[in-house]
Amino acid sequence: MNAIEELVERYTENLFRAALGLGFPETEAEELVQATFCAYLEGSSRFQNRSRVLTYLFGILYNKARETRRWQSRHESIDAAVDESFEGHFDREDHWNPACMDAMTEVEEKAQSSMIRQLLRECAEGLSAAMRTAFILKEVEGLGTDQICEAMGLSVNVLGVTLFRARNKLRDCLSSKGAVIA
């Protein structure tokens, strides 16, 4: 085992417990320990043996923890403002407020349409070929029932059942992906 492996093996647990003691969740504590060792390796020439290696590593860990807290506090305040603004766009039933819909810019409308199109594409992949074809011909292409029945070789009743099932499966899929279906 080389010196670096030995160092990591010997002090990881101590640093991890210290990071947990500082109130970080496990995954963040692990990241802090990794950042500590990376910083130590990058600046190992500055270590002058005036203290124990563990004490030096703790100093690095505490500095990294402070940096992380500062970064989190800056981003949490930004995220809170964005979340508050975002929540203001919806009513109690998670539908867009009419005022927000009216104020939506062309870019926002295109982005929303693009996202909905992508979700529909993903959900349509889960339909059978007959359901997907019938739905696209009816809802996207705007063909009439008679034209679809003739093109697909279906009776009016079978087409009705196929479209009903396709719409329900799409609604379920879109809902599971977080889309709000009115």
C-alpha cells in the first residue's frame, strides 16, 4: 500500500464522523471527505509537519465545510425566490393562473409546447401501433372518423374503443410524468 492509500485508509472514518458531526447528511459528508483529501493532495507541499496530519486534515475539512455552507446559503436564497415566484403561477388545483397564461411570452409558450410535445412523444411510445396511429391521425392530423376507418381498415366502433384506450393511456402516462391534465 502506498502512502496516499494508507493516509486515506487511516483517516477517512475520522473525517467522515467529523463531517456528520457538523450536520451534513451522509452523501454530503462523503463529498466533504473526498474534497478534503483532494485539497490535501493538491497542497501537500504546504504541510510542514508542525501538527499531526489528522489535525491538518481537520482544518481542511472545516474550511471545506464553511465553503459548502456559504455556497448552500447563496443558492438556497436564490432557489427560494425562484420557487416562490414559480408557485405564484398556479392556483390551488395546480392549473396555470389565467393572468400568468396571458402574460406568457412567445418564448415561454414555445418552451411549454416543446416540453408537452416531448412528453407526448415519450408517452405515445408506450401505446400499441394501432392506438398510436389512430390517435395521431385523429388528434394531430385532424382526419375524420370515416377517413381513419378506411385508412386503418377499422369499424367505427373499434376506432372509438381504440381512441378511448389511447387517450386514457396517454392521460395516465402524462400524469405519472407530472403533467397536469385538466
